[in-house]
Amino acid sequence: MSLSLAIVGRPNVGKSTLFNRLAGKKLAIVDRTSGVTRDRREAKGKLGDLDLTLIDTAGFEDYNDDSLEARMRKQTNQAVEQADVALFLVDARTGITPFDEYFANWLRRQEIPIILVANKCEGSINKYALSETLRLGLGEPIAISAEHGEGMGSLYDSLAPFIEDYTQLDGGDFEDDIKFGEILPDKIAESPLHMAIVGRPNVGKSTLANQIIGEERLLVGPEAGITRDAITVQWDYEGRPIRLIDTAGLRRKSKVTDKVESLSTSDTHRAIQFAQVVVLVLDANTMLEKQDLTIAREVIDEGRILVVAVNKWDSVKNRASSLKDLEYRLQTSLPQIRGVPVVILSALTGKGVQKLLPESFKYFDIWNQRIPTGQLNRWLEVMLERHPPPLVSGHRIRLRYMTQAKTRPPTFVVFSSRGNSLPEDYRRYLVNGIRESFELPGIPIRLLVRQGNNPYK
């Protein structure tokens, strides 16, 4: 049984640090800047033998209007409603503030068990600061240091009674017995599709993610750069599991000067590396700018499936001309992946969004395709007869054998005694031939040439 745990508190008390510790790896961005976390993030974690579902939240703010802070507070409220237990973190160094008291009163009115946690208690604990927490009316606090891992045994003792079938660990030093960072195995038998949504700031990535999921799961608004962490959401689409990753907007490197934005950018690049399908969201009014092409080339270089989603299509006046311009730019600027899929949609109204997942799964299946070696070599003979390799030092380059080494992305190996001399344009000729003959449109293909040893040399 997994215990759902919402980690709440005012800004900068160490919620994301505790989230990362219980998750066993750095998932949430941590910085001294107040209010770094905005969306709620979920992950599987483990504390000793307790299985946890962790929910990291934005810092409590007292806003009830249409501001960004109010929308962040709404996300935190939803996390508390969905969780089994709320961990209310306070800063033992700073002491209890009026905001702590205000939100403690709010939490007491919610129908959820609350555990008071005093963070940043490393070293000598400030006894006065701990006694000060009693006025919150939430009982004795648990003194921990999320950064250094102190007090985790006490936290275990507080959480264990909420799981019916738990077994207390016995013997030895309890702190040493707890193994932090053990991630729960995926309970879904079939491996989920990892899909990352990327693009420039304010093109509608989070709005699109919410439309796909079918609920207001991610924070959205007119402000640019709302999303900071790469937020993962898991759900099923027609029986197929999906891990959807909403990412922070990518700007040109020269424009990224803020430390938090730099961390967000690194998070997005990491999401691209570990994704299988990457949806590049474009603003229909400013399609395929230089930064869009930079992101697209990164996706291709990583060997991921690129799906172009043209958002805000409902605001375009001359649609025929815009679509023609897009096709031309894709052909001229991204010739290495001819046939890249394009989905026209409006994330705000939902029109066209239903086409995105079927298209993604279609190309995901092609990305996993394996071509038999015999079929490849028969194809190679035809290609060599049609256009023989060039002469090098008066000798013709002979391509003797070809096989597919791996999928994801499709990677082919050609063996030749003069493989290192094969020109780049001939490699492109073979790659384009593979794409057309074996129907791999829009898929990044890698061709490796291995040079064999000449026994007569």
C-alpha cells in the first residue's frame, strides 16, 4: 500500500529538498530563491519499508484573486485534498511567522491528518524554536534536516501508523537501517510512453498538457515562464500508459541569465534526453523561429521522435499560406528528418488535440521497428547497382554487409574495408533510401560505417 504524502508550508522552508530526499534523487529544482516551485510535482519514494507517493507543492500564499500566486495556491489546495497525510513544514531557524499560524489554522479545518515538521534542525537544535511551534496547535513537531537526512527515523515513526500493513524495523541503529532513495518499481506491466512537451516560453505547453490529460493539472496563465520544473504526469490512453512531461520554455542561451531559469533549462534538456516522443509546440503566429529550429535539431540529435504541434491555429487568418510556409521551412531547415509529423491544433479550445496522441503512438511504433538483415542486404545490392560508391585513390569503395544494430532510434551498421573514406553525401543517399524504402518518415536514422581489417594488407 502506498501512502500519499503532500508536503506543504510557506515558501523556502525546504519542501523540495525533503521531496528530493524521499524520492531518492534530485527531481525538483532547489534554490534559496523564494517561490521556485510553482506546479505540484508527484513522484514515487520510499522511507525504510514505507512506500510513498510524494506531492511537492508551491509555498503557501494568501491570495484569492486571479493572480499567479492565487493559481499556485489552488494547486496546493488540490494536493491537500488528494493526499492521505499532509506534512506541514516550518523553518526552525527562522521560527514561527504569522504566515505559519495563518496556514496552520487553515490546515486544521481540512479533513486530513497533519504532521508538523520542523526543518533545518541540523546540529544543535534550537529548543526555543521547537517549543514555539506548539502554539500552532498541531502537536509536537518532528525535528529533521532534509538537506542532511537527519531525523528520518522520527519521520518514519510518525508515518508508519497510517499504513495498515506496515512492519516496524527492529534492531540496530534505526537511522542506518533506513535505505533512502529506493524508487518504487513501476507497477504498470507495459513500459509507458515517455512524452515531453517542449517549446519557447508562452507558446501554450502547459495548456496543451492540461487539454491532453483532461483536467487543470498544470499551472497556466498569460505570464511567460510560469513552468519551472519539468512536471511528470502519469495516466493511461486507451489502455496504453503514458508519462507526460511538461517542461519550462527554452530561450536562447545568451538570454538566460537568471540562476533559476538556468536550472529550469537544464531540467528541460534532461527531459528531452530521456523522452521517447518530443512534442515541439509552435505558436502559429510565429512559426519555426530560430529558437524553434534549435530545439528541433536537439531532439533529432538525441534520436527522439519529433512531433510538431502548431498551437493557436484558431488565431491565424491566412491558414493556407501559413501551412505552406511551415511545410517549406521544415523541408529546407530540417531535411535530415523528411516527413516529420505536424498536428494543427488549439490547446485553448481543444480543437485538433485528439489527433496528437494517435500520431505520437503511430511514429513510436515505427521508431521501434526492426528490419531483417536479409532484407536489408538485398536492398543494399539494389542501391549499390543504382548508384555505386565513389572511387578513393583509384579503388572503388565496397560495402560488403549491412545490419540493424538497434532501435530507438533505428541504427544501421555498414561494413567495408574502406569505410572511413565513405563520403557524407553517399551516407545521406543511403539514409534517405532506408527512409523511403522501409517507410520510416520523420524518424531520425543513424548510419554507422565500420571498417574491417584487410587480411592481405
